[in-house]
Amino acid sequence: MANCLVLVQSPSSFFFPFVLLSAALVSYQVSMVATAQNALPAQARVAVDLIKNAQAQAIIGPPTSAEAEFVARIGDHARVPVISYSATSPTLTPVQTPFFVRTAANDSFQTAPVAAVLGAFSWRAAVVVYEDTPYGTGILPALSDALQGVGTKIMDRTAVPSDADDARLDAVLYHFMAMPTRVFVVHMLYPLAARLFRRAKKAGMMSQEYVWVATDGVGSFMDRLSPEDVDAMQGVVSLQPYVQLTDAAKNFSARLMARSRRENPADGGVADSTLMRLWSYDTAWAIAAAVETARVPSPAFQTPGGTTALTDLDRLGVSATGTALLKAVLATTFEGIAGKFKMVDGQLQLPAYEVVNIIGRGARTVGFWTPEFGITQDRSEPQQRQGAETWSAPKGWTVSPNGRMLLVAVPAKNGFKQFVDVSQNSTTGEEKITGYCIDVFDEVMKNLPYPVSYRYVPQNVSLDSYDKLVDLVRDQKFDLVVGDVTVTASRMAEVDFTMPFTESGWSMVVAAQEDTGSNMWVFVRPLSTGLWLASLGFFCFTGFVVWVIEHRINPEFRGTPCQQFGLIFYFAFSTLTFSHREKLQSNLSRFIVIMWVFVVLILTSSYTASLTSMLTVQKLLPTVTDVRELQRNGHYIGYQEGSFIESSLQKMGFDQSRMRKYNSSKGYADALSRGSAKGGVAAVFDEIPYLKLFLSEYCKDYMMVGPIYKTVGLSFVFPKDSPMTGDVSRGILTLAEGEKMSKIEKAWFGEPDACLQQSSAEVAPSSGLRFKSFGGIFLLTGLASGLTLLVYLATFAIRERSGLRAAEATAGSGSGSVPLWKLRAWLQHYDTRDLRSPTFRTRHDEFNACDCANRTPTWNDESVRNGGTSPFSVRVNSEMNAASSLENTPASEAGNSLEQGVEGATTSAEMATSTVPQLHR
């Protein structure tokens, strides 16, 4: 059976005593070997003595982080594991001291639940007060990161010595009372924390207005606090590592209390088991299990050779079993009385933290924090997050720490009084402050969830810069500024701004002049390119459809291919002036033309109106178009007095000597009307709200041109890190989303009109009427023409089916593919005249009535004058014969006879034309 000497902390004495433990499997024999002094060197001497003389192979303790740091370095030197269940400072890590093992939770672990508590109640500012020891300072980096992660800013960090007297504690508390922040995070061990809360209660800082959140240095030691201490901590929220009170933990507590009563009857027994006692028991058990697992032999140390050692530390030996014992401890895992014992990176891992609220005689659990779900009301119901929010909570800050009214600085200006106007009653001498900015601020303050008392104090800044007005808040002479103050980067470095309540950006206004130029192509501008192309396409399509319907029945739509092609365009475009003279024979074509004439009427009317507007409406052009033109020509420019625009213009390269400042809209108008050459300016630079206000008063002769340079806009000024900034910004956003903001703007700036909109930007050329505006009528005429064409083609195919079959038979197989020669035969048949139409029947009847067939042609006849034996007369006779033959021909053969007669007449006409000389009129 192997024995292992271990330096441990006595479970009956919490802070400094150490005992020597001889472990064999799970049997322990405890005996007191040394008691360390408060001085750290004494702790080091005890550790050196035990390693050197007693050859201890492991050390449990010491209790504090400062002591553990010294002992851990000695353990590293001698390769002796140092196991601590109470040194929780993050500055002491196994990375720096490999032989140091922490069987407790690192303090940095609890920074996340502390931040979660503050984030659950939306406390955005906090003060951290901590113990001025390695235990207190070690948590600060992790706590700062955690609070920053939830949007909470640390307003102040105050270190309190562990031996601070009441006067020192009172000074710290009075310093806190003068701050607007009312949320305090306390990281101290319970003796110092109890004294701090007693003094805070006496100072009146434990009321409902204040918020105190303590780390587990308070929550884990509730059983150590006296009733007076608990009474002083009423309302404090604290943390403690979550440990489930199993039967083993309860049995351990009962046995510990019975043993304490038996061995120390005078002490009256010990209090209920704390977490540290549970961890100490699990630590001793883990070492015993590691000794058996690693089969550690009897103590064996290798003494250093040579005689150069000057100190006891140099003469220490190196443990031959320390490395194996360390690995065994780190690998040990079991279910202890404090929960699952498992080491990760040399530190104990915790499943959760318990959030407790000190109420009445003790602490009551109000929630849990886990890495997976954050704050929950019940560990078994992670979906119920942030259950602590069901309790009413203070807002965490105060508007005025000393209870006085807030002093609000407002700029007193000579111009642009619509924003801020400071007037004085001549009778009473009372100052009256009104304006757009004042109304917006009053409305926001009225809607805050808490009352705020404030008083306006006018400040004359008309002859100075607004930067000095902002400096009044930075120097704490005023609590805030309400007015037309612009957010800039330099100002934001010194104060905080709310959300802007006006438009952002700045630009320039110049005088306008009438556009006297002309454009020779102005006639094409009323219609857009798409509308021109669409109109041309529908003109051609409509003419084509009319030609298709009229070609077989109307002689005015026949002729050579060139004549027919020209007729299509001529007929369609002549409808623009309604000058088409061709007489239509078909009702289908008449229907199409009626639809198309309606479309043409709408197009021409719209075109005329748009062109008239372009030619008659007066256009204004700016006298200056860009900033470089001003610099190139050396013009004078203007800006508002006291504005940041002055410095911005200088950065753009403008000479200070060419810049003039004004303070009213009337001054702007007078300077622009005189011009740069006559003592005025060529352009005035200012922010968009002021320029719009100016143009609403003088919109006919001036216009805003050039680029808009970005700024944030006008905002209210608050001190740096003021907790009111967020609430006021949310109030501005809520006001802007409602109708109240629009009413305030109309009350001070009036209704925006067309004149303002026309002058607010450079006039852009008109893009004309677009196709989208006439898509409906084009759709109707297109559908009408297309359907009419389909109806005609279907009717033609049905009525002429016999003629089409005859044409196909006459054409034979032809050349090319079958569809091609059939299509050619159909087209040839379509190109012939429809002699059954009323037009051709009328002409046939007139010819028979005059008995022209029996007359001998003379030179006086019209046919002879057109060329001897007129081909027209031959054609007519042939057609007449063909028509006469139809009377004696069955209906089934009428179509074929008619076609043969037409073809014979055509042949005779061609022969006569070739043999008879041409006569000219």
C-alpha cells in the first residue's frame, strides 16, 4: 500500500491552518503540522519546509489567490502538484504554473452570468467596485469584455483595500452618489463586502433606486454572514455556483457537524456546509483516487548536486513522482458530493450558476444561468429565458444625482428663428423660448416613462461657433443642449448626440436664370424612344392588315409590287392627318381603320400637349453648377454664421477672404441677388433644412444645385455616456413614426408646395411620354387587327377551297418541298381578283350596258390612246366572256372556268401589247 504525504487545509478552520495528510486508498489520517502566518513569505517557508523535510508529494491549498501564487511557483520548481479549491483569481492559471490545479471555478466564468443579469434588465451603465487584492483585480479584464458584449459600459472602477476603514468606505460611497449611474457590481470576499453594505445602508444607498449585483464572494458565503449583515444587504442580487444537494452532500454535512460538536463542544458546532467544504472534500478524494491510479510509491526526491545553492528554494529536490501524480489528478473523473468532478485545462468545470436575491433572513433563488440558455427561471425549462424580468426593476440611473432641475442651453439666434426663437416680454421681462427644436424636445420629454424637470437657458452664439455651445456640456456647465446643433465627428468625441430629428446633408443655393436656348430636335422629345418604335410598328402592321383584306376586292389596292408596298405605308401614315382617300370595300378593314384612327387621335393629342408644354413652360437654369466653377472663377461664397460649414469650406480649398457669413434667409436672398461682383455672393452653403426653409420663402429666383455632402443631421447634445441619450433617441424615433412630428413641421415650416420641389434640384430634361402610358390602347388595336386578320384568312380558306385545290393541281408537284409549292400556289390564287365582289361586278355590268364588245376600237377611244389595241379592253372582254360562261356552267365548275377565263384574258392582253405600238398622250 503506497503512502503519499499531502499538505492540505484543515476542514474545520477555513483560512490559514495546514495539516499533513497520509493517504492510503480512501483512508486518511489528518494531523496538524504547521500554521502559516499572514505574511506571504511565511507561507512560502512552510511549503519549502514540508517539501524539503517532510517530502510532501502534493499540496492542497493555500486558501487565497495571493498565497496560492507563491506556493504554486514552489510546486513548479519541485514538480509537486499544488491543488487549490479556493484560489479563484484568473491571474493564477495552469498555463503559467503547470503544476497548479484548480478544483474550483475560475472567477472569469461568472462574468458571463453577471453580464446576463445586467443585460436582462437593459442596464447600459454600471460601476465596478472591487477588492484591491489579486482576487479582486484578476476578474476585471473578463468582466469588462462580458459587459461590453451586452452593451453595458463601465462608468467607473474603484478599488477598495481589504483593510479599509469606515471613513474610506464612506468616501467611496459618496463618490458613487454624485454619479448618475445607479448600478454597482461588487467583487469582494464577504468580510469586506459586509462592511461596505453596512455603510451603504447608513448612507441611504440601499433603497429601490440603487442596484447592487455581487459576485459569488457574497452569494457563496451566506451562511457566514451575521443577521446584521444580511439585513444590510436587502435587495442585493448575487451569484453562487450551482450544486445540487444530493443525499451524499446532506450526509456529509451531518457527519461534519456531529464531528465538530464532538471534538469542539465549546464552539457549538459548525454552520451548514459551504461550497468550499464540499470542494475540499472532493479534492481530497480526487488525490486519493489519483494516488491509487498512478500507483505512486513512497516519497522520492532527487537532491540537486553541487554546492552553489544559496537559498532553501535552491536546495529543494525534484519529485520523481510529481509528473505522474499530476497526470492522474487531471484525468480523475467521478461523481462527488459537489457534483461531477471533471478537470478541463487544469480547472473544474461548472454546469451552471445560481442567481439569488437576498430578501428577509437569507437568499432566495430567482433564476439560473447556463452557457447554453443564459438566464432561465428553471434549469429544467430552458425555454423560459430571462424569468427575472417579471419583477419590477429600477431603471439603473438618475436624471439628476443631486435632485436639481436640468439646465438646458439653447442658442439665441438672429435668423432662422423657426428652429429656435428666444423672445422677451417687454412688460414682464420674461423670456419665451419657442421653435421647431423646442417643440420636438418637449414632446419627447413628455413621452418618457419617468418625469424629468428641466429649464431652458438661452446662450448667445450668433457671433460665435456652435462648438463653444457644445463645450458647455463637456465642461459640465450645462446638462444638455437643445437646438439646431449638427452632429460632427469632432463634437462627438467630447459629448453624446441623440438620434437626428431632421434631414441630413449640406449643399449650396445659387441664383437661377431663364433658359433662352433652343433645341432643333425638340419635336422628338414628347415621345420616348420606346413609344416612337411601338407607334411605327403598329402603323406598318395596321396598313398590312388593311391591304391583305382589300387586295382581292379593291382595285385601289392592286398594282405592281412597289406600288402595293408603298400603298401599305402611305395608307397607314395618312391616318395621322386623316387624309386617306382610298375607299374601303370590306367591313373588316373598316373596323380596323376605325380602331386605328381612335389610337392615332389619342397619340396626336398627347404629342401636341407634351410638345406645347415643352415649348411654353419657362425653364430656369442655375448660374453656377458646381463647386469647382466657384473656385476657378474666384467667386465669393456665403455660409450661416456660427455653423460648422465654415471649416468644411476651408477644407475644400476655399479662401477665407472669399467667404462671407449671414444669419437669415433675407441675408441669403440679398447677397445672391447682388451677385459676387456687386458685393454679394455667387452661392450660399448651408444644411438642407435651412436651404429648404430659404427656398420655401424665395423659391422663384433661386435653386439648390451641386452634390449633397453627407452629415448626420441636427440632434440634441448630452454629456458623454449619459444614460438619457438612449431613451431620448428612442423617443425621437417614436415621434417620427407618428403624425405628431409632421404636425410640428407643418406648424413651423408650412406645407411643402410645388415651387419648393421645383427649386430643390436642378431641372432634368423631360423623358417624354412612355409606352407604358399607352400600352392599353396598343393592346386593344393589336388584338383587334390580329383577330380580324385571322377571321379573314379563315373565311378566305373556306370560300376559296375549290380554287385552292385547282391551283394546287395546276401547279403540280413543283420544285422544292411540298409545303413550299403549295404555299406558292395559294399565294398565286390569292393574288387574283375576286370577280364575285361588288366592285368588279359593277364594272362588268357597266361594260355590257354600253355594248363595248361589238365596237371597233378607234384612236379616239381611251383604250387606243393608252396603246393601240388596249390590253385593258382585251382583258375586260376576256373577263366578260369568262363571266358570261359562268351562267351556263354548273356551280361546282364555276371556280375553274373563272380562273381559266382570267388566265386567257391575261395572255391575250400580253400578246396585244407586244404587237401594237404604244401611243402617248
